[in-house]
Amino acid sequence: MLFLTAVLISPVRIAEKSTIVYCLKLLCTNTSNKLKTLKMTDSSKKNKLNRRDFLNKGLRYTVGLGIGAIGVAAWTKLSSQEMVWQLDPSKCRQCGRCATSCVKTPSAVKCFHVYALCGYCDLCGGYFRPETKNLTTAAENQLCPTNAIKRKFIEDPFFEYDIDQDLCIGCAKCVAGCGAFGNGSLQLQVHHKLCDNCNQCSIARDCPSEAYSRVPAKSAYLFQGIEEKDYQKQKG
Amino acid sequence: MKQKIIIVSSVLLLLAALFFIGRDFFYEKNKNKENQYEYDLSNLKETDSSQICYREVSRILPESDNLYAIATDNKDRIYIAGNEKILVYESNGNLLETIELKEDASAIKISPDAKIYLAMNDHVEVLDSMGVLQDSWDSPNDKAIFTSIDASETDVFVADAGNKIVYHYNTQGELMNEIGRKDSLKGIPGFIIPSPFFDLAIGRDDELWVVNSGRHAFEAYDFTGSLISSWERTSMSIEGFSGCCNPTHMAILSNGSFVTSEKGLERVKIHLPSGDYDCLVAGPESFDEGTKGIDLAVDSKDRIILLDPYNGNVRIYEKL
Amino acid sequence: MSKKITFILIFVFFTISFVQASPVQRFPKPEFEYGHQQPPTIAPDARSQFMEYLDVFVLLVSLSLISWFILKKRSRWGALGMSVFSIVYFGFIKEGCVCSVGSVQNIALALFNPGYKIPITVIAFFVIPLLFTLFFGRTFCAGICPLGAIQDIIAFRPLKLKSWLQTVLGIIPYLYLGFALLYAATATDFIICRYDPFIGIYRFDAKFSMFVLGATFLLVGVFVARPYCRFFCPYGVLLNLVSRISWKHMTITPTTCIQCKLCENSCPFGAINEPTLDKKKEDRQIAVRRFIILSFILPLLILAGGWVGSQFHENLASVHPRVQLAEELMTFNESSELEPSLELTTYKSLGKSEEDLYVEAASIIREFHVGAWILGGFIGLVFGLSLAGLSINKHRIDYEPDRGSCLSCARCMDYCPMPEEEKPHRLLFAGFRKPVRFK
């Protein structure tokens, strides 16, 4: 970095050789000069202004190039594509912080149902509380704290589970249940229509398993167990 | 004067803001130590010690990165399928021999006439008692995932979780029958297999027991494929089978009782031939969280041999 | 090097995809007899890159516009209009992100952290306002920065602060910048973004404490104009320094200053330098001696600051999550009565070795040791230069904006009685101007 700056600045240095000398001279005589100017005639005042202008100009070029150099140095670390935050479900430990750490309420992290992996079970670990006796849709049987999972009978013995993402708070309770008893078809992901893509994701900061990273926006989802072609992208 | 008060209080407010930022950044660490949304299975994972009817007597630590399946023969030797090999142990846990394989075997069974039957994901291999390959049978269907195999002296049954069907072969490898296809006229409900665990075993009276895990059910078929009997127990508590698809494995004791293993709530239990829960072999505390696919075998003395694929050990249990 | 990284990435990718290919994940779905169609998993797209470029374009256009308004048109109304636009677009529509103030951290992270890739828009948001400031002064602050704009329109009763108070509080942004750079460069946290007081307002959503922080700044902002800009903003530090040598800068008077004192109290930010009144000569010897003392004190302050800073490097590092985890692990081993944190239980459940964690934490602490020396030295330098600034009297004849702290808001222009070179269309707007004096 420093080297780059030096290289970029050196032509200016050569071009304005005297600037540095001037700088030093001016620094040394700075205070006394000021007093002098009080008594200065018009011409000397003009002279002084010229000198200051010249110094400013030199500094301006240097600073301009410095800003350019920082820009260029940052440019070498340019990401070739736009990046967004996403979490890797295979690293997720369902700690519940996705629900609490997001700057948005409710969180921009939502549960997604990867239907292709679902077993369509009657006794769904992601839908029912562990202690449930009767497998009914009664609220006290539901694991989800906001009742965001909808259970629908398909045919004996299959049930389909849909997630109402407006209600989902991203707490991962169902993800834990599905992972423990089922195939892991319920997965947490950052919902990109809702995510503000903060400079530093506040959930990433709090995530204990370091599951968050910046991923290319073109493949912004990290569903486990299905290929990118298997899910349907929805235009923003 | 009024201005002065406003300025002083404004500056104080700014300093307070600075103080808040500094304190929040440096001292408020790990604010929420606990998971507010814990998926709490602790009640269900607690084991009532009075329920336990078996105790662990010894443990084998096979030298293999992964362990897949376990079986015993009529001399009570223990066969363990690991990475491209089978490890054969004496009943006291001494390693007898190692049989090299070309692939991993997902299930293993030693027939009464001492042939080694291996289910290899999508085909069956038959080895003689010395471990020499005798025969290999391909799967009749695509997308096969063979998960279990059992053999008598005349018949071989293979469970295919991919096609959710049981194949009935003779010992020459000819496909005799497909068992368990949904047929409402015959009262066969069809297998529901949401995860790749699908076990079967031949019972005492030459009936074939198949685990219909999606229904938490055991179904008995005769060798022609007719459903003779079935029972199911769905419950998160210890009386039944939990989750989407349990039990994952089973074995049959000499009195006709079933030894079952579950995932989700990792436990190994005994169910009576009627299906009613009898007692507990090993509770969730005996396994690591997330252990799936505890394979089971029973020897002639009704010892239970279980394979913990997560920690890579084999444990031998005896009745209390 | 990059080839190697690509190779490793490809390798990792294939390993991961291989692991994923285990039968558990690829299991066939149930066969529905009555023709139920399995719905697809729907994944909403992220904002398109075009929109990001649009933001850069809007930034460029609005900066050009406001510079033209202030320097050429000398229009406070123009600046105000741009403020409103900025509050609406960069504030409420863009929800305050990405902003130039925070971009400082991305630049620091990109320069010091090999793993981080910086988006082009962030570089643009960092560089463009700096370059505009280098040419035209802090026109960015005047009405393009959404954080500044919201404070600017709320400054109803600005009171004048004593200059010593302004100088003392003015040191805070330097410290803030130093800390922000340290924590960004060590990939610990983005504190500027984390404690951005207005983002919660722009998003209508924040934790209660952050709302209170935002409300505090706005409340204070009614009486002390733009408190965040003047006494907190770390990006303002850079703009302040750059603005001092800008090519052009707004002037109070369109022609020449007649020292009428009318503009004296017009600046709510105390950024108008008055003519120096004391004409008494300063002894040359005293000046030289002061210069010598200063040139001794400055390096001494830098060294002292660096040393003091380095004494605190472990405290500074203890904010890093890895260091925190290592600390907890160490104490946890000794007394098992403590409830382990989620971090610790998770780390253990991942089956990583404790040794690795300690090694990682140690290397982070070493980074902080260097960082703390630099931060401390920087703070020392800032204190030293502030002292020097106090002791040096600049000679001035006219009323001029202080190029560093002037936010180019154009309020003062309306107070100058000097006529501009008349342009007919300006007369149209003359009726709108009602200069109001405040105390």
C-alpha cells in the first residue's frame, strides 16, 4: 500500500521539487512570517499569498493523488460481483440469534421450506412441540412461536407444510426440530427482499458458529441438499 | 442564563451519548447468553433409570473411519461393515480377520449356512464364509438405495429405500417377488420412507418383519407377500416412535420381542411381540446428539450388539 | 497467489458439494397418488447491481448540483432542497446504507484484510465526496450526506458554543476515526455503522437504545447545530483536512468583505473566522522558542500516546469475538460452575481444538498490540496538533469561513450586504430571502 502511494506520489514530488523545501522553510519561518505580514506592503502581501497558493496547490495535488492511491489500492481488492450476506445452513446451530440480532424487526432471516427434501410426515418435528400428544393443528401443539407454519393434508399419510414468511421471525426452532427428527428441509436463509444488506451484518457479528459470509448476489442462497436450478428465483 | 443551561445540558447529553457508545461497545458482551428460542428436548431425553433392563458389558473400537452395519453369525461372531472392509470379531471382542471389499457395504447379514450377504447401496454381493466373492446381483430398479438385507437358507430379502419396496430373491439371485407395494385390495398400505432408513428381519416363524418407518409401524409379511400382521406406535414419549420416520433399525430377540433404535431421540428400546413397549436398552444420554442410524444385531444368547456410527464404536449389552 | 486461492476455493467447493451429496439430502420425494404437485422453493432475488450503480450516479449528480448551487448560485435554498432530497433518497429510500461515513471502514478492512472483497460502489462512496471536497469544499456535508441533512433541517435554535468547548469536543471525531479504523482493520466490527444514530430513524426500526441515541442527537441538534457532524463524524475528519486545501471554497461575500460584522453570528456551526483584532507584535524570539518546544513536544506526545495505547491493547482486543471466546474458555476450564455461553457451547460442538482457538486469539492480540501503538500515537498527534493550533494565531483581515470546519451550508451568504454582480434572473428570487438574525 505504502509502496503504491509512494510510486504514485513520486512524479508529483519531482514535478514540485521545491514544494518540500518550501514546506520546511515555511514551517521554520511560519510564525515570524505572520508578524511580518502585518507590516507588509501590498506587493509583499501578494507575494505571500502566491507562496501560500503554491503550497496549497502542491498539497492539493498530493492529497488528490493520495485519495486516488487509496482508491486504487482498494480497487485491487475489488469484488468482481455484488456481494450480499447469507448464512450457511450446514454451519447453523439454531441458536436463536437470527431472530434477535437483526437490525430489522422481525428479522430479515426467514425459514425457507426446501420442499424437495421434505418427507411430508404426519408427525413433523418442525411443526409439533416435542411433548405433543394429539397431532392436531391446535395452537398449543405448534412449535412455531408465531404459528407461521401451515399444515395441509395432501393424502394419506402425507401432510404439506408451508411457511408464512410474514409471520416467521427466524428463530430456527422448527429448523432444529426438523433437523433432529426429519430430513432438514426447513432451513434458515437471509430473505434478500427484506435484507438491507448492511455494511456489517449485525447477526454475522453475533453468530456463534460463524455461519454468515458475503456471497455473490447472483447465487445468493445456500440451500442445503438441492441444486441452484432446483429452486425458483423470484425477481426483486 | 437560559442559553447557558441549554448549552451545558446539550453538551452533557452528547457526552452521555459518547459514554453510552463506549460502554455498549466495550462492556456489553454476550448479551443474550441463552437461546430464547431453544428447541427443548430435555424432558424427553431424560431417562428413567428404572426403565433400563440392559447394561453395557463391553465395547469394540473398530479401526475404520466410518461404520455402516453390523451382524452376527450362528457362532456369535460379530461382523462389522466399515470403509471398504468387513471386520470380524469373536464374541469376546477379539479381532479375527478383515475382509477387504471394493465398496462400502450399507447392510450385512450372515445366513444360517454361513454365507455373507452384503447390500452395497445398489446391488447385492454374496461372499462365502472365507470372504471370497461368490455372486453379485444388480438392483431391478433405478434409484435403488439398499438399506437392509436378511437371508434364510432359501430366501434373501433386500429393503430398497429408494423405491420403497422389498425384493425377495432366491439364493441364486433370481428375483422372486416384490413385497409391500401399496395395494388397498390386499390391505397393504405401502411403505412410507422419508429418510434413508428402512430395515427388515426374518422372524421366528419364517415371517418377514419390515419397518414402515413413516408410519412408525412394523408389518409382517409371509414369503408370498401377503400382509399377515402389523402394529404401530406413534409417540414422542418412550412408549412409541418419534419424529418423521422411526425406528431406523431393528432386530428380533429369541422370544419374538423387537429391539429398536431411533434417531432424533437417540434411544434403543425393547418392544414386546404385541408392539407394546417393554423396556429401555440405552437412552439418549448414551449417544451424542444427532446420532442417526444405530444398527442392531442379536446373538444366540440374546445379547444386543449395537453400532454407534457417530462415535465409531460397537457396544455389547446383556440383560440385567 | 490469486490462482492458488481460486484453486483452494474450487477444491473446497467440490469437497462441500461432495459432502452434500450424501444420501440423506438426495432422498427421493414421496410419490403422491392423486397428483399433488410439490411447490418450488422460492428464493427472492437481491437488489440488482444496476441499482447500486444508480446510487453512485445519483451521488455524482447531486454533489455536482449542490456544489453549483453553493459556489455558483450562492443559493441557500438550493442547498436546502438538496438536503431534503438526500433525506428522502439516501435516507428513507436507501435506508441510510451504503453511506460515505461508513465506507471508511470498508476501505480499512479491504486494505488490511486479505479475505475481504470490497464492492465498487463503496469505493465510489468513499472517494467521490473526498474529491468533491478537494475541489469545492465540504459541499457533501452541506446537504448530500443523509446524516448531516437530517440534522441540518432540525437546527432551529442554534446557540453559539465557546470556542474552547468547540475545540475540545472537536477532538472526539479524531478518536472515533482512530477507533473505527482499528476495529475495521482488525475485522472486529464496524462501529460507525453500529452506532449510527440516524439509521434507526431512516429505517423506522431499531433497538430502543438506538432510538434513544438518535433522538438525543436530534434533540441536542435543535440547540447545538449538527452535533454528530461536528463532534462525532469520523468521515468529517477527512473532509475537514481535505477541505483546508480545496481548490475553490464558498465565500461569505460575493465580492469583497467590508467588515460590516453582519455575518458574525450567522454561522450555526461557529465556523466563521473573525478578523484578528490584536495587532500587537509577537516577539520573534518567543515564537521561535515556542516552535522549538512544540517540535519537541509533538514526537513526545506521539510516543507517550503510543505507549499508553499499547498498555491497553488487551482491553482493546477483548472486544474481538475470538478473543472473548478464548478468554471464556480459559476461565471456564478453571471454574466449571459458570454457565457456558452460546459461543462456547457452539465452538465445542463444532469439534474444533482449543489449541487452535488460543493460537488464533494470540495472533489477534498481537495485531491489536501494533494497532494500539498506532492508535495511541495518532491520539497523541491529534492532541499535540490541537495544542499547537491553539497557540498559533492566524492573521486575518476579513470575515472568512474556516475552511476546515465550514460545512458549506450557505447560511451566511444571505447576511452579506455586498451586491453581487447583477444577473437579472436573480432578482426573481430576491423576495424569498429573509435573513433572520439569531443570538
